[in-house]
Amino acid sequence: MTATGLIADIGATNARFALVQNGTLDNIQVLKCADHATIVDAARAYLAACGAPDVRVASFAIAGPVTGDHFTMTNHPWDFSIEQTRLALGLDHFTLMNDFKAVALAIPHLRKTDWRQIGGTQTPVAEAPIAVIGPGTGLGVGALAWDGQAYRAIPGEGGHVTMPAKTQREFDVFQALHDKYRHISAERVCSGKGLVNIYNALRIIDRRNDLPDRSPEDISAAALNGSCALCAEALNMMIAFLGSIAGNLALTLGAAGGVYIAGGICAQLGEAFFQSDFRDQFESKGRFQSYLAPIPTYLITHPFIAFIGLQADVEKRLSV
């Protein structure tokens, strides 16, 4: 019998599962995290829906820092032991990694159809550092560094760095958010939740009590269809923040290998993302604008990008 592996990309909202067999992915399904009390319950529900295959190896990517056996999700109440999860699922080997480590692992395996370039005047420099960033429910950040033979993924929590304000309007938004947060991180204004934060802050600043509460999807839709000017401002500000923080990341890493934008939000914006201030804010670094101008940035369009990295990890375990 051919060995089968289980992979999952778990965010605060969705848990995406698939089976790995004979070098291919099968039975891709998306489950709502809120519908399951634990990560084990979600995995069991998925496996049951697939006919209960015999799985002995699994690799999961999850939003948050993986630093030991105990893991607590940053934006969701799942809290669990990695070893106890392995035992509960009857696995011989179980890998849990940061979700953007999985995304970073996927970058060397991408095809040209998996991304669209947005800016940059040069091709990626071979063996140079590569940066990965992406707004979803939260803001993920990762990197790749060349070790002399291959790229190695570097996970991190760069979404929680302090977000700078560059204009008075942005400063006013941060001031409005200080009643809710002690620390305005990049994630607080550059994510699905961040988009809502910006929208609500602008409502307070402009005294727009007539505007309704909105979800990230509602704000994006109203911005794109032109029905709400304040929604459009909120979305434009969020994308500008993403460009600014991505530029900071590129400077920090010297990411001449390129900067890749993942996460569901930007890909769903379509052409609006390419017409945004993202690239202008990416390069807006004073004396180092000329340093950043050549560095290419790419919007990842692959719908299950983390699966590529997870599949590589599982297949390595299955071949042992």
C-alpha cells in the first residue's frame, strides 16, 4: 500500500487539509476552525470525510510561533500539545511549523503561473535572501536564506513589529486605536482585522456615526464598487501600510532575491492591488529608494501556497 501523508494549513479562520500520495495532492477541503472544538477534532472530521485513510505522517502549518511542545494560537482559541496531538491522531511523525515557514519553503518550487510581479527593475539575485509577507486574518512574515547548498526557511513574528505612522492622518488613526491597543503593531492595521480597525478609527476621527459596522469583506467590497469613500480610504491605507512594512523587511534582510506577498486579501483585490500605492510605499525609504527600486515584488496567486512547502516536508518523511 502506498504511504499517505496528511497536510494542513491552519489560520485563525480556516483549516485547509489535503492528502499527499504518489507526489500529488488529493481531497483538498477547507474547514471552518470555529466549527471544531480542537485541532484534533478538525483533523478527525477531515479524515472521516475522506474515508478514514491510514495516515502515519503529517505536517501542519499554523498561525503563530512554534517554540516548544505547547502551542497556543494567536487569533483563535485552539490550545494544544504537539505530542499529544500526534498520539491522538495515531501518527508516527507529526511536524508543526509556523504558517509562513511553510509559505517560505514553497517559494523555490513556484512556477511562473503562481505569481504576478508588481514592480522591481531586476530579476531576483541568485542565492540572495528572499522575504515573504502576507495579510490574512493576521499578518505573516517569513524569509529564506541560502546556506551554501539550498535555501532554508526562517520563521518569525514580524507581523508584530511596531507600525510607524508617516502622515498626520495615519497618526490620527493610531491615536484612535490606542484606546483599544497599547501597541500598534503592523498586524493591527495590516490584516483582515486591521482593515476593520482602520475603518472604525476613521469613523471615529470623521465622526461618521451614520456608517454601519462592517466586516473586512464588506469594507473591501464597498471600497471596490465605489459605494463608500471611507471604506476606500481604509483599504488604500491598509495596502500602503503593507507596502511600507514590506519595504522595511526588504531593507532588513537585503532581500535582493525578491519579496513575495501571500495571504488571501491581496490576491482577492485583483487589479485594484496593482493600481494601489503598495509599490510606491515599498520604495519610499528616503536615501535608500534607489536600493529598493530594483528589488522585485511578487503577488502569489496560488490558492494553497503553504501546501507546496508542506508537501515537500511530508514527502521527505515518507521517503525515509
